[in-house]
Amino acid sequence: MKPAPTRAELRAHLVRTMIAGDVATPRQNNLLHYRRMANGNPYYQFGLELKPSWTERTVLEMMVERCGVDPDPRHLFGDDTIDPDITLDTLEAMGERIGLAARRQEDVVVATGHPATLTPLYQAVARALEGAGCRVLTPAAGWTYEIETGYGGSDLRRIVYAEPGVAMLEGDDHRTHHTHDPHPMEAMLRELASSVSESSVGAKPDFWPDLAIADHGWAGAAGQAGIDTVGFADCNDPALFAGAAEGKIDVVVPLDDGVSPHHYAPLTAYILDRAGLPAGPVPSG
């Protein structure tokens, strides 16, 4: 991996690659998701039990503050924005929390609902934490559940892990899949909760995450369970930002989570540098 960029260099990279700044996420899609989250649609709440007081207006106001979307409620169509300085501030906060995990040699879970784009970033962070003595937990490997695919069809999804321990979902087609679902993380935590030694009945689980590094429902379910959680979210995914506003998620980094994987390499180096961890090679996307 190349040396970590400076803040100014990374800011320029974020804007140039449209990870932040003017992004390709349609404004109408953002507003639709804000309304659905405010209306309590579970798919858009990512496993978080959010307060019922959210409205489409207050979600937009919160997303202006925490993500940097266009504040004009009359902006209904076209592309939207992510404030690159908020992205940088939260990347630094994420790096500091990951650095704390490394110094404490914490137990960590790492998971992504965006395996096609964010896996190399997560792998590099997980590998650096393992090198620092952290235990990257890999519970519930192979756990499956059924999803509806439309027109009365269904498919199975199973938890798989990319080395050294990044959870994601695989389908019957043996390909990894995008997901918003909290159910896989909930299954992982159920398995960990049952890891109590026979000699310590009533005690805490033998294995329990001190930190979750994740996105989408993986992050929402971890935060809802009371685990320190840092993660990434696009400007059309308001739930994690709302979770942060309610104190259930520690750090949410706003970014476009669908650009080419290699564009996230400078962010990876920046996070690891902030964490005080060595930047090894980043797996190719």
C-alpha cells in the first residue's frame, strides 16, 4: 500500500472519484429512503429500533448535518452531495477507535453488505488488527436464511468469510451479494452469546465483540446490541446516521459505497495511519 495521503490529498481524491462531494446518488432516491425510514419500514432501518419521532423533514435535517446532503427541501431531482470534510472527520474518528481496539487487543467483528466494492478495505483493516493481537471473530459461518427474490421466487443466503474474517453473504449461485439485512449479524451475535463455558453458567459469553466494523444491517444490528460500532453509509442510507444521532452507532463515515474498489485504497491507508497501524498490501477488488 502507498503511504497514507495527507488530509488535503485525500479530500481531493474523494471529490475527484465522487466518493464525496458531488456524488452519483439520485436525490429522489435519497428522499424516498428518508421517507421510508421515517415511516418505520424495517428494510430501511437496518436492524435499529429507532425512535418513532423521525419525520421526513427531520431525517433530511439530520442528513444535512451528518452527511452533507443538499439542505434545500425543494431539491427533488438530480444528484446529491456528501460533504468531504465530514467524510474526513469521521474517517479520522473511525481510525482513532480502531487504534484503540488495537492497543487494547479487543475482539472484533467485521462485515459488509457491499462485498463487490468495500471488501478490500475491510480485509486490510481486519488484517492490521489481527497483526496487532486482536481476535477477529468469525461466528455462524454457513448460517443460512431465505429471501424473497420477486415473482414468488426465493433464494438462500449464507454467511461466508473473506480472509482474515470479513463476513458477507453468498447465494446459491456461489456469488457474494449486496444486502441491507440485519439478520446475519443477529445470527452471529446469537452464536457468540451461546459461547459460555460449562464451568461458568450465567457468566458473560466467552467470545463477544468489543467493536464492530461494518455497514448496512450488519452495523445496525451490532449497534442495536450495544456493541461499539463504526461503519460506512451512503447518503441514501439514513438509518446508521439516525442511529448515531440516537447514540447507538459510534461513528458513521458518509461516502458513496459503490465506486470501484481500488478508489478506496487511499481511505484505507488514511484509516490505518490514524489508527497507528502498519499499512500492508490491500487485496485487489
